[in-house]
Amino acid sequence: MFGLIHIYCGNGKGKTTAATGLAVRAAGFGKKVVFCQFFKNGTSSELKSFEKLENITVFNCRKSYGLYCNMSEEEKENAAKDYGELLEKALSEAPDADLLVLDEAISSCNHKMISEERLLDFLKNKPKELEVVLTGRNPSERLLSMADYVTEMNKIKHPYDKGTSARKGIEF
């Protein structure tokens, strides 16, 4: 048995939802899951469900830095330090897991919050059986070339376009 690399990308809703669904499916089968979130502060509703499942370990940054475009240079430096440490924690747990989800890792690479080189090196040398999921917008060609699955969520229509805010339990 060998693990594959998934990328869920695009500008539409559903990237984290798909990754969450796969994590729940794997946990339901008795697999050990490591679920790590970047650019999120640990308040997303899916994490409450994970608390009820003993074989899902969650890593996230408790500090909220907000949107990248609104961060000061100092906040960007602090976020990059925190996210780099978060990545290392998740990767250190990955060899004992069956599934590793790195939610918003692609966006984190794009904004230099985590090292894409470090992520690529891990993917090249990951444990053979480990399944890995990366989410985020605009994956690099190098990440795309490493992936076995690439699924793009393409927004056709979204209530946000008409001013509807994100709703608890649906968008977060």
C-alpha cells in the first residue's frame, strides 16, 4: 500500500470541506490523521467535530493574524515564524500518521509564510504509506507536478458576491 498526494485548489468554496471529509472518512476507518491549518485560528467548526474523534490530531495557530493583505511587515514576520513552527510540528507527527492534511499550505507557500522548499522536500521523502492533502489557491507548478490528484474548486456563483457574510457551520 502506498500513499498519494492530493491538491484541492481554486477560488471556489470546498477545499477545506473536501479535506475535512477525507479526514473524517480516514478516521472512521481507524486511520490516524494529522490535520494542520494555516491562516486559521482554531475556531473553524470542523475542529469541534474532530475533538470527538480520538485518532485526529489537530495543529493550528491560536493567534489570528487576519488577512495577509492587511498584515504589517512585523505581523508577516511573526506569522511566518509561527507557521514555520506549526509546519514542523505537523511534519514531525506525520511519520506515525496515515493521512496528513495541510490546510492552506499552498497559500502559506505563496505568501512565504512557510517554505515551499521544505514542503517539497518533505513530499519527495515522505513515508511511502502516508497520504497527504494540500489545500489553497494557485499551487506552483512544482507542487502540481508532485501531486497524484489535483481537484480545482471553481466558483461559478457565491452568496458572498451579494454581500452575504461567511456563516458558521457552512463556510467556517
